[in-house]
Amino acid sequence: MKITFIIITRDRRRMIERLINSILKARLDSLSLVIIDDSNAGNFIHTRSFLQSQSVPFKQLSSLQAGRSVEKTLEKMNLTPKERKFIKNCTGLSPPFCGNVEQLLGVNKLKSGLTSSGLRFAPYSPARNLAIYYAVRFFNPEIIFFLDDDCIILYPEKLESQLRLMGTKIDQKTIVAITGLYKDLVVFEQKKLSQHQISRQLVRTLRGMDAFLRKSFMVETERFKIMPPHMLGGALILSKEVFHIIPFDPYVARGEDHAYALDLKSFLGENEIAIRDKHFIVGHQREISQNHTQTNVLRDIFRFVYSHAKTGHSFIPLFIFRWLFASIVQLFLNPPKYKQSKNELWALLFLAPRFAKENACRFRRNITAWKSFLDQSTI
């Protein structure tokens, strides 16, 4: 099996080294690495030196470098204008969120689409799609294995047997995608809250994020969960039959792994399945930071409103009420964050519904462009 490991990272060179060392301990044949590395120059060069010291083929490049390559490749391709625009959305060349984010955060337009506010608002899907493009172009893998930079392969000696699940059958259907679990998923930890954390926890409860994740990652007694409701981007194995036809949705502001699970349900063939294997566990040592709390809340608003529109559900009044109430509670409990609460309300009631209405059908209508793009990308 030709396997390419894909890692998206930024300024975590020690974590990257630890992760790659754990991958190499598995002693897999036909192994390659694609690293989308948006680190500063010093960390980028340090990681490059580390990769060069390992006996494994690799491609390390920033989102900007990868995007420029895509631009040059697109110029030579036979795609319709709509298909070309969709690929630019998928790879961050034309982020769909720019206007909305500028209204919310007052961010000035920058020269490059790849460094614009829209890509910073939703960096995950474009980065993953850029990595798929590079993996296909240079390594043509049969399997792509996504790992987050804050993860580690806990049991390298078992990794080969995990990969051998790909292509086997369950209920007379072929496994074409596998996801797993994190060992130390933060949302499962039960901690006693201090007094100053109570208001923040109240808002989180009203928004229902913890409950949503707990339900998504509930582990059944059986080893395999067929077509899981959530897939972990940091523990995700995709066959060529999947990554070659389904990109990560560029209109999803956050939770691209959950969106991918929804897309698998829509686009997989009748004889294909995705599974979650509770024996597939990666170590996860996430660095907890509050630096982007406001942006993440806005991302979640766009994410859920868009997902409801995309899957055919109406814009659920209960969802509006919960988030509306949470923003109002936040406004009274924390008056200094008036502007943030106002942005959340504006996004919830106007910008996110408008964005969802404009884009909900575009992914389904144009998804075939992704296969055409990859077919013409292979060297």
C-alpha cells in the first residue's frame, strides 16, 4: 500500500518531530509525508532539517506556496469557469468568507487571497485540500492518513493491522474510510470550575457544544461504528476511492471533519462504508488557548447554520434561540465584550443565514470538479 501521511502545522516543531518519530516506528513500506507548514521562517527551516535527516520522501510547504502551485496548475487545466472557481474555493485561492469576516471583525482586505481574512477565518478545509493535491501530484497514494500536529501514534506496532482494514468488508460493504478516537479528548474531562469560569461555562452549555461532541464521540460496545456521525481530522484514513472524489468542504468555517462525515453519507456508493474503530486511538495533547475564542464562536455559528442548510434541514428556531440567548447572557455577564456579543448576534441573525443560503448547494453541484482537478494534477 502506498500511504501518504498528511500533517497541517504551524509553529509546533517539537510536536511535529514527536509525531513523525511515532509514524516511523511503524516501519511501513511505501511511506511518504506531506506537511502544510505555516510556521515562521525559523521553525519552518528547523522542521525541514529534521525531515531531511529522515529516510522518507516528503513535501513540506506553506499554504501560500501550495496555493501558487495550484494557480499554475489550474492555468493548464481544461475546466469550466464554475469548476475553476470551485477549486479556488477548495484550495483557499478564493476564500468564500472574506466579505462576511470583514464586516464582523473589521479586517482590511489584503493583497493575496491566500493570506486574506477569509482563509484565516476558515483555514482547515483549504489546508487539507492543498495537502491532498500535493500528495496526489507527487506520490499518487492509495491511502491518505490525516494526523493533527498535536497527536501521536500511540501503538505504532498496530498501525499496519489498522491500515489493513481498508478494503475489507463489513456487512458485505467495502471499508473506504476509517476514523478513530483521541485518548485524552478534552471535552470528556470533568473539572471543578472556579468562580470566574461559571459564566463562561453557562454560555458553553447554552450553545450545546460539549453535548454535541459527547454525542458524536459516544463509543458503543461494538468495536466498529458504521458511518459515524463525526470523524476526527487527526485520526482519519481515506482510500483513493474517497479522497479522489470528495474534498473537504470549503464553505465550512470550522468542524471540517464533522462535515466530511456528512459528505461521506451523501456521496459514498451503495457498497462502500466509512467506519469508526474504537481500537484506533491516537494520543492527543492539545495546547489549550483562549486567543481565538471570539473567532471560534463566529466560526461555529457559520458552521451550524450552513450545515443545517446544506443537509436540507430548515434553519432550526431552537438553535437560533439557544445561541441568541447565550449571546444576550454573555452581553449582561460581561459588558466589556459588548462588541463581541454584537458580532455574534449579527452573524447569527443575518450574515450566517445569508451565507448558507448562497452556498448550501454549491458544494454538491460542483463536487465532480475535484476529481477532474486531481486527475489532471498527477505528474
